[in-house]
Amino acid sequence: IQEVTEGEQGLNFEISAMCIFLVKFQQSYNLDHYKCCCLLTLIYNSSIFPPLYSGYPFALFQRYFLFQKETYLIHLYNVFTGLSIAYFNFGMQFFHSLLCVLIQFLILRLMGRTVTAVFTTFVFQMTYLMAGYYFTATEHYDIKWTMPHCVLTLKLIGLAIDYYDGGKDLEFLTPEQRRFAVRGVPTLLEVSGFSYFYGAFMVGPQFSMTDYQKLAKGEMTDVRGQRPNSFVPALKRLSLGLLFLVTYTLSSPYISDEYLISDDYMEKPFWFRCGYILVWGKIILYKYVTCWLVTEGVCILVGLGYNGTDQNGKPMWDACANMKVWLYETTPLFTGTIASFNINTNAWVARYIFKRLKFLGNKLLSQALALFFLAIWHGLHSGYLVCFQMELLIVIVERQVINLVRDSPTLSTLASITALQPIFYVLQQTNHWMFMGYSLVPFCLFTWDKWMKVYKSIYFLGHMLFFTLLLVLPYIRKLLVPRKEKLKKAE
């Protein structure tokens, strides 16, 4: 608190003033350290989350006053609200997003549905984002204009590719490409409304131009011609987001990034350092979970989250879901966490990067390049590259282990013993979150001197274990998998 009151860079004047008030409040009422830290965390979060929560009154206004009105009114409303959020948070730096949107519109109009337009879009938008990272980067996670701009970058690149696909014959497109292909020619107002939609401007989720066009026409609803019955589903996601926010806030005094590089942490026993990373990795992601659940609620409320009906005819509202909460909390697999976390961004990368690299003829190479793209899209710090490199290594090893257990009669029999399954589950979860936290260390600490310090303190345990398994598993497979099983798989 003392550091904040002395004018820590990155917090605005109002937040600093609130912290000064909190110091005096603590002195007057003798608050203990834990309660005071919780209050400070809530104050800090209050500087981050209002732009996300502001989407709910915006969505309510659009639901009750703009539903099935002229589409240009919808676009104007989204542009006004989105630019207001940008100006409220970043002042005149909102011009970065405005400039990129205008240039993107010119690229679409002047270059048309060509490979040149897609290439130019990719190079320009990514270069602009990288330049923003370069000139604004610090050693800490800051709330600055590059945060929503990375979301916008994906949105505009996806638009260029969908616009290119819209010029192809349907027979040359996959079913997925047909769904997202933009057939018409978007106007400047339409591109701007798509870019600045208030429900996804700050932290996502990603959505397509075709879905946005349906929203503007009033077609994203479970009852044709009527407002979507999405109030309760939106409220559920908001409530769930608030639950994660409270959990994160109450844990923050004990679980923090700073403690990982503190002398106190380094002096703890090895088992404690590993255990702390396990718990820290679980809790630290809750701030992202909160943001995505809150913004998903906004998208559901306005109708953008509508995703058709299930087999029973019940409407689904998960089109903008960035989290599968139950899967995220219960899966013992790294691939399960990946499938449940930041879903729309992962789907975007799969659709526009991974699948478009099919011409390479190498699935592993395509996956590696997709993860490299994700790393540099997050930022220029070395920690991002190390994190996604570790993700690729762990996923490769995990798949090999799963295949080994499936193909080995001994291991599959052992794994099917009901009495042992709870023990296996606990061991899997412990391993899962230990090395999920291990991978997140460089992601959250950014610079090599910080994450290297932590990795040295636990003797590069994750790298040692998974590289060893990568080398040893083929030999273990030869011992445990009968030859006839190998031949059957080869056939």
C-alpha cells in the first residue's frame, strides 16, 4: 500500500487516492494485514473491471431499444460505446485502434478478395501490434492500449481471411469456411461496429463478421422476431464470474507473482516451492476466467452468444464461451485444460493458422508454428515463448502416455481397477497443476531473469521430467505393448 500511495506507475490518481484512504481506514479501525490486502485487491480490480461490467447496461439498452432496428443504428451504437470504452481507459491512445480499423477497411476495398489483401493485413496488423509491444513493454502486466489491440488484431485478420473465402466457390470451401465466409462487401460503418462491439472490445471473445451481421439484423435469437430469452443464461455467467473474482481476491494476499521471486520463497524447502507453484498456477488464472465469464454474459445478454439448439431443441448460448468451467475445474489432463481455457482464441488460431498450414504436410510443424504465433501475439517477452514451448512438449508427452496406457494390456487393466481410480485421479491432478503452474511461471513473470530464477530454484524440474519422458517412452512402449497390438495399430 505504501508503494501505491507513493505514486506507483500504472495506477491512476483516483486509485492512488483510494489507497491513501485505505491506509487511514486501516489505522482507524485496526484492520489486519489480510483484510487490508483484500480491500486493496478489490480497489485495484475496480480499475480493471468497470469497462467489462459496463457492457451490461449497454447490452440492456440495445436489447430493449435497438432490437431489429435499422442496422446502421446498431453499428453506430457499437462504434460509439466501443470508442467511449477505449477513451475512458486509454485517453487519446484510442487512435491506434481507429487507425488500424480504417486501414483495414481500405485494404478490403482496394485489394479485394485476394491473397495479397490477406498477406498485407497479416503483416500490417501484426507489425503494428509488435511495435506497440516494443514501445510500451515493461517488466509488469500493465493495462494499456495494447491489451484490447491484440484482440482487435485477431478480429481484423480473421475478417480479411473470411472476406477472401467469400470470393471462392462453395465447393472449394470446408463446411467451417462456408459458415464464416463474408459474401457481401462490408461498409466502413459495419467494419467499425464489428471492431468496437462493446461486449468484446477489451478482452474478447473472438467472433466472426457473419455472426455480427446476424446480430445487427436481429437474427441472433432463439425466437424469431422476438428478443432472445438470454437474461437468465447471461446472469448465470456473470454470477460465476463474480464467484471467481471473490476467490481470486481472497487468495491474492497469499498467492502472488512477486512472492515467486522473493528471498523468502527461495529459502523455503524444495517441496514447498513446488507446492506453491501448484497452488499459484491454479489461482492466478482466475483473473482471466473472471474477465471472460463477465464478457461472455454481455454477449449472451445481447444475443451474440446464441448458438442454435441442442438435440432436445433447447437453445444454446455458448457461441462466445471462452471457458468450460466444469471441464477446467475437473480435468486431470493438460489437453483438457487447453480445451476449456480461452476457447475462442484457441478456435481462432486453429481455424486461421493451424488449418491453413495444412499444405506443410506436417501436423506437428503446423502445431508448433501456431503456438509460436500465439506466443508473439501475446507479447515480445521471452517468457511467452518458453511457456508455449513447454505447452507443446507437455502435450506431445501426454498423448504418448495416453496411447501407451490404452495399448498396453497391463497398464489398461491397472487403470480400470475401480478402487485405484480415485488415487490415480489425485495423482494426475497433482501432476497436472504442478506442471501447469510450472509452464505459467515464464508467462506471468515475462523476463528471463525472473522466470530463470524460479526455474533454477526447482532445478528445471518440468524440463528435466518431460524431456526425459520424451526420450524414454518409446522404449517403455516396446516393453509394455505386445507386437500384435503394434501391428494392428499400423494397419
